[in-house]
Amino acid sequence: EHAAGLDKDTMRLTERRGHLLGASYRLFYRRPVHLVRGRGQYLWDAEGTKYLDVYNNVASIGHCHPAVVEAVHEQMQLLNTHTRYLHEGILDYSESILATTPAEVNRAMYMCTGSEANDLAIRVARAYSGGTGIIVTQEAYHGTSDLTSGASPALGSGQPLAPTTRLVPAPDHYRLNDVDLGDWFAQEIKKQIDGMQADGIRFAGFLADSIFSSDGVLPGDAGFLKKAVDVVHRNGGIFIADEVQPGFARTGEAFWGFARHGVVPDIITTGKPMGNGIPVSGLLARGEVLAAFSDSIPYFNTFGGNPVSMAAAQAVLKVIHEEGLQEHSRVVGARLLAELRTLQDKYECVGDVRGAGLFIGFELVTDRNSKAPDKALALQLIEMLRDERVLTSVAGPYGNILKLRPPLAFQAADIDWLVGALDRGLARLGR
Ligand code: PMP
């Protein structure tokens, strides 16, 4: 053990990163974890120690799921090329994925990352609406490109927002308990539409992650987003549902996050869980909205929609269906939520526990009346959980919310591991 409490292997890899990688990368944990293997909801480090993954929604159907490994392996042996040749894989997948969306959403395009999907979505929204103004929530994250980082206040003050970006406060139902959330949120959006128009900026659209993950995991009551989407449409904008986080059965109640709210997006963007780790993302849109862009502007994404990515994505859909993972997410998520609420009963510092399916926010406060965020406690808890080999992290504008979002294979025994570790952590650090 080194003076800083780090072993030799950790020191060596951390130093190599420092010499080799750009400084923008951030590691999790004071004692970083060196992972070498994964299966289902479990991960193993270089010494063979087993961890419980409560954070990764990319390996959503489980780390290294054999169905995906096999599909990728088989296709890779046969052919991998781009979308300028005919291939059935992309068409078969498009049929499968468009069968999960509202009937109006009937065209698919593919890229490799959520950022690219949102970047294209903003361009399409602008082409269709003739406007440029984009509304996002206060702590939203939508990607790494110039357009998407300019609409990602979560990146902090170092990242300037685009002059055409307007922010609405997040629908924080824990703190906004005196209002009708649906009415309130629709009004906030209307204010921003009016504000941008007063500044001579025409409204193009509202881009939102319907579980408001980076805003602190805010599922809200099913249906509350409906009025907001209506206001967007009445004012000539389009609604882009960023499903990078809540999509692919994550929320349990529905396959898509927006579907909990009974709304029909004009564009759906996808990423993370779509290929269970193979870089594949998508933009699914209403044909007439997409046409405004694609009739005049070509789009080619070298790796997007390639046969190997499509094979991975198809395998993911098949597994979600065959293993009943949406129902599993609903049932196990509800059970986990109930167990976490027993901790809320036990500890004053647990201000709120909320979620949809296996996507849960566990909010820590210094005092339940003021609801003042307790970031320090959240950070200490994350480190303690790591010491108990439970991997998760924090979310929200104050970093005081544990984001619990395990692979969908999460089981009852895993709930015991997680809740037991949290209980011990809170007994030591909490109130
Ligand atoms: N949208 C949301 C809601 C996200 O959480 C992320 C990634 N954290 C992205 C978009 C960007 O996806 P990617 O990192 O694949 O570009």
C-alpha cells in the first residue's frame, strides 16, 4: 500500500493515464477500480475481486451477454461495411425497432453515439421548424459535439452554451410539491419560448431526457410531460425525446421513457443500451419531420448502421423480449425502491427515494425540512459503497443524489448486497 492508500497497480495505471491521455478524463473513486472482466451485473478487478454494478446502463442486458457476443462474432466473420450497399441487417433491425415506437415515428437512421444522434436531431429540428432555438433543462447533458455540448449545461461554466439554447428548471417534484408539475413545467417552457422570440430567436424544439437523469433522476408521475409537449407543438417546435438513458425497457412501465407520459415525440434519439456496449445509436423520427432535412442534405456516418452494430442491436432487442427484461425491470425496480424506502424511514438524511423501473434516485439532504442537498455525504457514501464492492455514482445539480441504474439482470440477492452496504454506510456516516 502506497502513502495515498493506493496499491502499486493502481498507482502505475493512474500514472500511465496521466502521461498518455488527455486531461479531460475523470476517474471514479479516490481508490480507482481496475476492471478486467464482466458478466451479467457483476464485474471483476485485476485481483479477481467481484463487484456489483449498480451504475451501468450500457451493458443493460448484462455485461458480455452471450447473445450479443455471438451475434457480433458471427457477423464480424462474414462482413462489416457501411450503408452504401444493400444489406438486410439494417432493414430487419429497423423493422424491429420501429415496431416499438408510435406509428407516426416511422423512419430510422443510425450513428455510433448518443451525441451524434442528438446532434443530428437538432439539425433536423432546425430544418423542419425553420427556427434555431433549443430548450433543455437546467442540468441537462446531451453530448460532446459542438451543437450538443452547447445544449448541455451539465458540463459546467467552462462550457459556453449556444446563444440559441434556453434553459428551463428541472421538474424537481421533490422540491416542487406545491404545484401541479405538468402545468408548472409547461408554463416554464412557454416562458422560454416567449423569451427567445423576444430576442429574435425562432423556436425549433425541446430536447429532453424524460427521466431527467443528469438533473437528478426525476421520473415524475406518469403523464406529467404531456402538457409540455403540447406547448412545444402549439408553438411550432418539435419534441426530441432523448432516450439514451430511459430507453430500452429501463423504466419498466414501458419500453421507452416517453411512453410513460403518453406523448408522441417527433424525434427519438437512442444510444447507450442499444448495442449493449457495441457503439451504436439511432435517430427515429416522423417521416415528414425527417424529410425536411434529408430531402436536401445527405447524411453518411461511416460506422453508423454497419452490419455488426445492427447484429448487436438486434440481439439486444431479442434478449429484452425473450428474457422478459422490461417486466423484470418493473418488478425488481419496485422491490428495490421499497427496500430503499425502509432506509429512508430509518435515516433522516435520506430525503427522497424515487424511480421508474431499475432507474432510481436516492437523495441525501442535511435536513428534511430545508431539503438542503448533502453532497459531502453522497460522495462519502459512494466511496464507502466502493469499499463494499458496490459501484455507483452521483447525479443532480448538487451531486447529492445517488444514481442507481444497474444492468437489467439485477436480482433479489443483489438488492440485499446493495441495500445492506448502503445501510452500513448510512449507519456510519448518516443521521
Ligand atoms: N444524452 C444523454 C441523456 C446522455 O446521458 C448521454 C451520455 N451520458 C448522451 C446523450 C451522449 O451519449 P454519448 O456519450 O454516447 O455520445
